[in-house]
Amino acid sequence: MSSISKNETKIKLMNIKNIFYNSKAVKCSNDKSDLYTNLESARKEWEEAKNIFENVSEPDLVDYAIYNVEAAEKKYIYLLRQIKNEEAAAN
């Protein structure tokens, strides 16, 4: 049986929706500076998530912290791929 509560599940789903929404917004953007700005923002989110994970002390928050680190990492990787694809298409 999972130790994840309904509220934690809702929070995770909201975070996933935000990632996809932000990714779609980035995908529609043609301005390279916006892509790089979003990439830097995603890197900072990832660093913050790792910092929270390293400092979490309540067992109930460990799963949530792990989820945030993984989600932030995936967002960063996605944006990095978008930039690489844009650069490859430009060449």
C-alpha cells in the first residue's frame, strides 16, 4: 500500500499539469532568449528541489521531495532538448 496521500497525489498532478503547460508555452515561443531564460529558470528549480531534498527531515516529505527533484530534472532536460532541436533545425 502506498504511503502517498490524496493531497500529495493532487499536488503531484498539479505540478505535472504546470510542467506540460509551461512546456507548451515554451514550444510555441520562437524567441531563443525565451528558451534560454526558461532553461535557466528550470535549472534553478532543479537546484532548489535538490536542496530541499537534502534538507528534508520529515519522513512524510521525502517522497514529495524526490518527486520534485525528478520532475524538475525532466523539465530541464526537456527544455535542453528543445534548444538543441531548434539549433539543429536552424543549421
